[in-house]
Amino acid sequence: MKKTAYLIAIVSTLFAATACNEDPTYFELPTYPDEMHVKSSVDEIVLNKGIADQTAVTLSWDKASSPLSPTDEVTYKVCLYPSAQKDLKSEYISTGTQQQLALTHDQLNSMVARWAIPGEAVKVTAQVLSIVNNEQKYVRPEISTVEFVVTGYEKYPPYLYMVITDQLGTTTTQRLEQRQLGTGIYEVSLNMSPCTYHFQTSDAEYPLYGQAADGKLDYVTDGTYTEFTNNESGTRTIIVDTNSEFNDCRVLDIVQLPTPGQIWICGNGCSVGWNTNTTAGRMEMVGTAREPYYYAWTGDFTAGGELKIGLGGGWGDQFFFAPADNADPLTDHRLFMYRFQDAGGDVKWVPSVSGRYTFKLCLLASDMWTSFEPAN
């Protein structure tokens, strides 16, 4: 009898051990077949700047239905991306309940310019999502895709050339680049002194950008133009935005980091710990191409711990220190210029809260500040 009980106990234990070794089962939202069958009005198209405002492609699809209730409203969103690089999606365009989207040559070219150089054919995927609007339950969107080939034109030249004339009449040229291809936003940092300047779109004199009467950019194909005037001295960042909604040139005093782009957080007040220049602690530039002076780090913070922000490779390099001992980044948003430790002490931030936050810096020299906000 004892042997029987003993054997039952062993079998039960083995069964329990086997059950514990099974992979856990996770809940997954159900997927639904494609009802939309999106179609493109073209298989291949060469975009034309001369008819920029005319329709280049029309996407159309069948109606999707709600699996929960026939009275649920279904709306749609559309994005495009290069078929070989799905992570380079355009922003989603909402069409409401409409089952089609028309894109002009200009709209489509603005997307394609981020993925391929002008004149280069690229295979594009158009993706349609159906969104079921139900107050009680979330429904995973249906997805429908179609591919077509697009060749874009040059809307924005790869570079602009800043032609500078100093007070002695000497002329020099500086090249401005786009941080992201196809944005039409150009940038260069240089040592400025009083001068006049304009921007050429190539090595040729025309076309060029001078200054319009309202201070904006004036696109000139021949003839006379007005130069921009600079009266400032020192390192400045020139940002030229040729998009119609801005169409401007700004001369900005942005804090120049000792090593461009190298900025990191450390301390026992965050999950990075006291480790220098780590990938985990790297602060990223989070501004748009118009705003390359915002940096941020999102991660886990610990109340009562200490923080500082490094700009070199180790402890002997320069740091952004807190504005005062134990300054709480949640409430004290001051930010002073970076320095070495022996030029003012090892002054650190001490957060008063724990959790996942975004610590952000504004590095405009005339308006330096920090923010500390809960992360989404």
C-alpha cells in the first residue's frame, strides 16, 4: 500500500513538473481577413513637377465591416512606405469613412523624396487600415496593401550654398545640408562675423534665395535680389526652411557640444547608474529638422537618487550639472552652460519621484531649460 502511494506521488510530481515546463499561453487579439482589397490606379508612375497639383495616383478599396456589430462605424487610415524598408512609413492620412485617397504629384513626391534620390525608381507599398469604432471593445485593424513603382523629381536640391560677403568685400561659400533627405530644411554651423549673404541652389548663380520684403525667402531665377544681413559674431547655426509654410532663414545661437551629438545621462537616480557614455544612457536629438536643439532621454528614474549629464568619454570631461544642489528636475527647470567639475562643484539633480519619465533639454543659448514629464 505504501509503495502504491509512493508511486502515485512520484507520477503526480512528474506531471506537475512537466506542466510547469510548458510554454505559457498569452492572449492575442484575433485577426481578420482582408475585406478591403486596396487597388492603385497605376502600376508605375514617373512624377512630373510641371503638373505638381494634379492627381498622380488614386487608391481605392472595398468597405470593411465590424465583427462586433453591423452598426459600428468603420473609418480608414492610409500610409505609404518603401517596400524594402517598412520602418520608413509616412504619416497616416485619415480618410474618414471615404474608401479612396487621391495623391497629387507633389504630395507623392514629398514622400518618395525621403526614400530615393530624384530620378530613381522605388517600389512603394500603400497600406490601408480599417478602424472599427466600438465603445466596448477594441478590434485589431484590418490591413490591406498594394504595391506600385514611383520615380520622383527633384523638389529640393540636395544642398544649398551660402554665398557670404564680409565687410572687406571678400566672398566665401558654405554648403548647407539636409539632416533628412527630402525635407527642404538645410543647416550649417559656422563662425559668423558681420556680413551679407544669399543662398544658391547649385554652383550656378541662379536660381537663388535672397531676402523678401517681409524677411522671408525670395526665390529669384534672374535679375536683382536683396541680400540677407548679419550683424552677429561667433558660432551660429543657419537653418533655411524652403517649405511654403515657413519659407524662412534663421540664425540661431545653439549650444555647441564638445563632441557633436555626444550627450548622455548617468547616476543612481536613473536606470543607467554611474556608468559613463553608455548606449543605454544616450540622450537623443528629439527636435524636428527646424529644431535641432532639443535632446531627451526616456527611462526609469528613482526618487532620491542623483543625476548629471555628460558630454565626453568619462568623469574628467565636461558635464551639464544641476542649477543647485539636489535640484528637483520636476520643479526646477533651469539649465546652465556645461562646465568641468572643478569650475563649480559636482552639483547633481535629485528627482522627487520614481517612474518612467522623459528628461528633456533645450540647448538654445538664449533660452536654455529642462523639462521632466511622465513618459507615455
